[in-house]
Amino acid sequence: MSHSLGIVIESLVAVLLVLTIAYCMLLNKRLKCLKADEHSLKATIGELITATEIAERAIGGLKMTVREVNENLRNQISAAGSLSEQLEKQLAEGDNVLRRLSRIASAARAPVAEPAPHAPTQLSPAKAVAAAAQAFAERRRADGIAA
């Protein structure tokens, strides 16, 4: 009996050893999968860190570009403002010239005696200039430009 009890115990130990070896093989397979996942996860984290650094550099470049564009825009707006003021002054000067020409033309409109039918019609240079200014002023008024 003691001999069969020893065989039963040794058989039971052998079965337990086989079960332990099978379980260890299963755990080993799972650990290999876990290690493979760990390596792919580390690679993914590395790529993510690289992409983050590239994005940070791109954002820095965009910030510099925005500053440059803002400065250029500020300079262009300033230049446009001064140009607008210059144009406004020139328009005011043009209006003044047009008013003076209108006054000159009005003053030159003094009643003119009819020339003799046989006398050639010649205007003095001053009268010719006044007549031209008057015609110009009337055309400008007709266009709605004169004040």
C-alpha cells in the first residue's frame, strides 16, 4: 500500500507539474504580447512627442509671422492714412482753384459791346483765358463736380 500511495502522490505531483508548466507557457505567451504592445506603445509615444515638438515649432513660426504681418499692416494703414490726408488736401486745393476760376470767369462776363459786323472778332489774351476758364467752370458745374 505504501508503494501505491507513493505512486499516486508522485503521479499527482507530476500532473501538478504539467499543469504548472502549461500555465507558465500561457503566461509566457501573454507576457510576450504585453512586451510587444509595450514596444509599439513606446514607438507611438515617441512619434507623439516628435509631432508635438514639430507643432510647437510651427506655432512659434506662426506667432512670428503674425507679429510681422501685424507690423506691416500697421505701417500700411499709417501710410494709407497719410496718403488720404494728402489727397484730401489736394482736393481742397483743387476746389479752391476751381472757385477762383469761377470768380474770374464771372468777373470776365461783363457786358461786351457787339462788334461791328465788318470788324474781325479777336479777343485779347486775358479775355481768351477768362472765356476758357468760364467754359471749363460751366462744364464742371454741368458734371456736378464744382462746389
